[in-house]
Amino acid sequence: MMSIEEFNQKYPKHTVILPMGKEFSYRYYRNPDAKSTVLLLSGGIGLSDLFYLHFDRFAKYFSVLTFDYQIQFKNNMEFALAVSQLLQNLDEKVWLVGQSLGGIVSQIIASYYPECVEGMILSNTCSLAKDMGEDGYQFLLNMIEGQKKAKKLLSFIPFALYKWLIKWAVLKKKTDGFTQQEKMQMKNLCNVMMKLLDKSYEYHMIDFLVDAQNHFGMTENDFRKFDDRVLLILSEDDHTFNQACKDSLVNIMTNPTLITNLHGGHLALMVQLDEYARKVSEYILKREK
């Protein structure tokens, strides 16, 4: 298995100054044989390097792009604009591949800058639909309140302890029924997280997630352009979002493909890395122009 150090050498970071005047750091591999490009958008931890094994898998078939939700972009709207400017700079149109929060960010980018997007792969996430219903809406509001409480907790406990609590939650609560190999893979990713995550970035990510509530109100018209170009991977053993949240995501898309049998809970794409990469790759390759 490739180490994070080997990944850094193989796929170095780049930095560009965007037309908005701000720096943007990213990893980008242009595959000379590929017809499509995937943009990997990570979940609430916000560290794109946690997907380094996915990056390397997808590089076999596609050009690949990824980056963190960088602190200089204060909210989702500014970040979406920055992403659109980066894609214009790279002359790229991408498949947005988003996990959890990354799935929400994908929808924000696609709704405001559809000209930059070929389609979406959204895993274990939710929608911000206008008509998602009271059950889904209240569930998401409760999640947001939980993030605000986490920010208060972060203000008075040592950050090393805070990171340990995240690692404990993943390894002790999220891995019931996993094989030993799957548990080792999760432990490796948690160790990467422990090295990379710092306090200022965690504060930023909490604020970034809470800001997503400002984008409630999306409708089918926002995504009609992506008819039969949305793959939804909503693991039936993932209970991070309730069924109302999942149903609203299915309903807001036009002719989506739905997969529910990828096991591993909220982190199924990590646990079932090879199967996840295979399903996503097959879906995109069938729709290449």
C-alpha cells in the first residue's frame, strides 16, 4: 500500500493565484489517456489527503484533482467561486466526487457553476432541498447545532485530546463488523488525520459546515442539467443522515443511479476502497463522450 509520503512525492501540490486575488493550493494529475477528470471533495474533516489512495486508484483511468477547503475562503459561496476559477485556469470540466460534506459542497458548486461540471458522484450525504420535509430539515439543523457545540468544546480542551476523540469515534464506534484488514485500513487513515489536522483548520471546517445552512432551498431545476449523470451511493448501514435526508437527495436529482449495498457505514468508501473505486469508475466511463 502506498504511504502518504510516497503519495506526496508522486503527486506534488501546486499553487496558483486566482482572478479573485487569492492563492489556491491543489493536487492535480493530468492523465494523457483520460477523457474525464474527477474532482475529489472530502467530508467534514476537510483533509483531501485522507483520500490519497482514492486519488491514486482513479489516476489509472482519469485525470484527478483534489484540495482542502482552504481557510482563505470563508464560506461555501466564496469557495465555489474559487473552484470555478481554478477549473477555468486548468481548462477542466469535472465529475464532482463528494463524500458527506463533500457531497453538499458538490451540489453547491454544481448549482452555481454547472458549466464546470460533467456530473456528480455523491456518497453518504444529503441534499439541501427546499421541499425536503420537516423530518429531514430538523435532522440537519440538529447536526448543525452539534457542530456549534463541538466548537465550544474545542475552545477549552487540548487539541491533542480533541483529535484523539475523533480517532476513537471512528475506530471504536464506526467499525463494528469490519474485518481485521478493514480495521487496519481505517487505523492508517486515522493516523494520517492525526498528523495533518490542526486547530485553526478544525475551527474553519466547523464554520464551513455550519455555513452550508445558508444554501437550503435547492430544487430539481438546479440539477436538471445532470440528467442520468448522478450516482448516489447511500449505504443502507450508514445512519449519519436519516432516511428523510437520503430520500430528498434521491428526489431532487433527475434519473440518478442509486447504490445502497456498499457496506461500511458512513465511511464505506474508505472501508470498501476497491469496490467503491470500481463502481465509480464504471459509472463515469460508461458516460464518457
